[in-house]
Amino acid sequence: MNADYPGAIVVEAANYGYFSGNRPLAWCLHTPEEPADDDPQTPYYFHNTNRDASTTYFVSYWGFVFQCVPESEGAYANAVEGKPYPDWADSTRNLNLQTLSVEIEGFAASIHQTMPRGSPQWKALVELMAHRCKALNIPPERTFGHYEVSIYRSDPGQLNTQQVIADVITKMEKDMVTDAQFEALQAQVNEIQRTAYTQAGVDVYAAGLRQEIIDAVAPLQAQIDALETAQRAVGLKRGDSVQLT
Ligand SMILES: [Zn+2]
């Protein structure tokens, strides 16, 4: 499979997908209950497991993003269990076919401590969500914790989901290019192109000049060669004095 999020490390999950494809409308956040450290295990667990368990994305403690399931397919991540469907969702459709899931390396009990706001992991999560919200037209406000749709789950614990959403919105606004910025960028592009054409013109002109010099020098060189040949024939070397009679 290919990554939907540019630069994501692809470790494809063994098990995912339904009879119909995913139409992502929201984000479900999880903690996979593995230590927040420099050893991301969950993507490889999903790659090797026989269980019906997977995730769309995984964000490691150091901020590396893994993609395990294509966005167009449902991950086995967050089906509704014993709770009502979210307001925006279609309750006749599996929630895994209406969401993207993110496993955030760490534990539900301590993710609010191991992923402080501004940490590499926090930033990677915000950047991932902002990028894909834009690409897929997902409102960032439609982000919820797994525990909100399953009576059996507590993840992602005390993660401040509202702060994540606020930071995603800010990130998306920052990424928006205003008309003035666009015009400034366009002017820069025009200038670069103009310079490139000018440079190309100079190169062509310089090549022409070089050829002109070569053409001009060629007959002179022939005369020099002839002179040297004549000098050798009479045994003269450069610098010898010649007695003219
Ligand atoms: Zn979960």
C-alpha cells in the first residue's frame, strides 16, 4: 500500500477492510497501551497479528507517523460498543467506515504526561490531522476519544482532545494562504522564471561568442603551425637570432 499522508512510514496491518470502503468524516484517538519510548511496537504488532485489530495511523513518541491502513479502507479500530453513535455519524454504518483512527504511542493513564503540548509527538499528531483534515474536508471538531464510543475502552485517557482540536484549527489557518501572500508568491515565481529565461539567454549568447572566438583563432593557429613547421625545417628555435642577408 502507499501512504496517504506524505512521508508516513508504511507498515501495513494484516487485517482491515469491509465489503465497502471508508468515507472518513472524523478522527478517533487512541492509546495502544505500549510504553512511550523510542521503540514503536504497535504498527508491527498490527502487521503480524491474527486478531481483527488495526489502525489507520500511529504517531510515535518521537513524532514519527506510521500508516497501517489506507484511508479508503476501514481499520478495525473503533466500532461503537454499548454507546450511542456521535451526532454527525450515520448509525446504520460501522463507525470504522466513517473515521480515521490514530494510535498515539503511550498509555491511557499517562498520555497527558508523556505527550505534553508542543512535544514532537504532539506536533506530529497536530500536523497529521491538519494535513488530512484539509485533504479530506474533515472538520477538526469531529475528533473524539475511543472511550466516547465504547463502554469497554478508556483510551486515550486524559489526553486534552479539545486542545488538540484547537491546535489543529490554528495549524490549518496558518497553512491557509491569503490573497496577498498568494500574489507575493506569484510575483516571486514570475521573477524566478524571468531570471531563468534571462540566464538561458546569456548562456546561448556566451556559447555563440565562444564559437566566434574559436572560428577567429583557427586561421591564426594555422599560420602559427605553418611558421613553426618552417622554423623546424631550417633548424631554428624560438629565440635564435637570425642573420638576414
Ligand atoms: Zn482504542
